[in-house]
Amino acid sequence: MPLAVHTHLMSAWGMPEIEKPLVDAQARCACGGVVVAVHGRVLSMMLCACEDCQKATGAGHSALAVFRAGDVRIEGDTRSFVRPSNSGATLTRWFCPTCGTPLCGGSSRMAAITIVPVGLLGGGADWYRPNQLIFARSHHEWDIVDAALPRWQTYRDEGGRG
């Protein structure tokens, strides 16, 4: 059945409203110097295979959860790396300056949201269920991802299905 038939059930982030878990989790970076606390409803859960995520994780993709910016709190000293993304937006990644642990990210495309790398939350992320793979155009065959997961060549909202 075409996606358009189901749009009344979907949020702007592509997830059915009923599948958005309420998260209350806290994690520390590897050295313990930074605390990331999340309290709020997930807007989206995805895998991203863009080249920037591959470099940031050292893997074939990153596992990400999107939250409202006000639902994520960071305590401790952080540093950031800012770069232009392929979409023309500015991508900012925050990390611990001591141990290098990735903490969160944001995009000038969507200033009201914060992107959290789910692996940071460890066992506190048993709610995580990715609903899509974005930037499938740069995904590598050796990085095994569930074949049933919807794939987008770029961002979902750019119509890059495939």
C-alpha cells in the first residue's frame, strides 16, 4: 500500500505516533567528565550511512535518536566540530574534549532538535528501534542492515527513496 495512504498515522519524522517511546535516560562519556541526560519523547529513530557519520563512528553507519532540543541536557565541558553538510546545512557535533566520546549533534536545517548517538546510552536504550536508513547512497555492502528497513538515498524529505 502506498505511504500516502498511511499519512494520517505518521508524524513529520516518519514514525507512527504510537511508536514514539518516552525516554528517561542518562549516560556519561568514556572518561566520566560529561553527562548527557535525555527526558522526552523520541521524534525519530534511524540509521545514517552518510560519510560524515561513518567518519565520526568509524563504522558503516551511526544509530541515532532525534529529540526536541529542550529534552536533552548536557553537563560538563564539551567541544564541537562544525562543518557544511551535503545538503548545504551546517552540521555541528559535540564531543568530550578529554576522551573524544561523541555526545550529540545538530543541524542548521532543524535547529529545534538534538540528535543523540544511541550507543552513548548503552543499556538505557532498549527502547531503540530504527525505522529507516538515511544516506543509503553511501552505505557499504559489508555493513549489514536489516533488508526490510526503508532506505532513503539522502534525507527522507528529499524524496530519495531507493
